[in-house]
Amino acid sequence: MNKTFIFTLLFSFFAAFTHAQEFSFGLKGGVNYAMGGEVQGLSSFVGGMDRYSTATYNPDSNIGFHGGAFVELKFGKFLVRPEVLYLSAETEFNFVNITSPYTVDYLMIPLLVGYNIYGPIDVYAGPAYQNVIDATFEENIADPIVVQNSPLAGQVGIKAGVGRFELDLRYSRSLASEELQEIDVQNDNTLIEGTNQMDGVNRANFDGRLHHVLLSLSFKLFDSEANPGRRSGGGCYF
């Protein structure tokens, strides 16, 4: 699936490039906000006994960052925009006795199709290939983390341009289905005073899928509209 998606992206880009009326490329970067992820308790070892746990933990979202490059082809009011991004996301699980940051680093390759709705404002949507480079819990969880069973995401957003600069806001949602992984949350158990019940979790199911909101600033290194140099009557910019 990975090779097929990348081949389709490259083929679509080169086919569109030969017919584009305007062409630009540049760099982009910004911040992102991660959502999702869940730890569902299975058991906790308390007072010399393995006890059933119903604890469920959802993380607090932290600010991450991303950066990369883009190419944009315009056909009147329509546009095609492939991108390559590195994205680092972080959330934080607050267990009973420990706090554990959960970080995921991605290589993202979106292929977006957009439409100019008014003046400098475009809306867009499309699929994105996202390869997980690294995924870790930083405290008290030694298990290797499996994040996704599908490398695809869907993205939708809006952007506005002024000169060579663009401000871009988008939502990226993983298209992976739920795939629970069993993990061991070490040292997260507390016997509730005056009872034989526990609070916390050791063995648990973990859903590591994350969704993202991205806010980006882009700068066009080249813009055919601002630098008219394409050969007249042809479909090539060089």
C-alpha cells in the first residue's frame, strides 16, 4: 500500500504539472495539537494480588511542531498541492502515581486538492500518507509501541495568502482502525484506604492513534505568478 500510494502521488503530480497554469514551491512550518490515544485498564497487582482494573485514561494534549516543503499547481480556481512534512506530536498521560509523556514522530506526505473561494482564501482536502518514525512512552512503560495498522490519514483545511506568505489551518485524522496493544504501566497502583480495592492500572490495552490540528506559515521560494518566466504557449516552466 505504501509504494502504491507514493507511486500514485508522483504520477498524479507529474501529470498535473504538465497542464498547470501557475506553479509555486516553498517551505512551511508551524505548531500542531494532538488528540486521541487511550489506556484501558485490565489489571493491577496490589497487596500481593492481581486485581481487575476498570480504570481508563485519556491524555492531555501538548503542543508539537512540524516543518517541510510543498509544491502547488493551479488550474484557474482549482489547485493541487503535494507536501512532505516532518511532524512531532506529544500528549501526556496522568496515571495515579506517574505522569508519562507519549510522543510520536511522523513523516507525512499529503496530496491535497483545493478551490479558491474568495480572493486569497482557498479550501482543500485530501489523503495523506503518514509513516511513524518513532513512538514512545517516556516513563515507566517499556513495551514497544505500535501506533497504526494503516498509514493513511484524511486532511481538510483552509489557507490564506499575502504575497509570498500563507497561513494554513488544517485537521488531520488517522484512518487506521482501532488496534489495541497490551502494555505494562509500571508502578501505577494504589490500594484504596480501608478497602480491598485498587486505584490505578498495570496491565492495560493501549490505543495509540492520534489526530492533529496544524497551524502553519508557508513561504514561497518560487511563484510563477510573481516571476513570469514560463515559455509562452507551452506547458513547462523551465
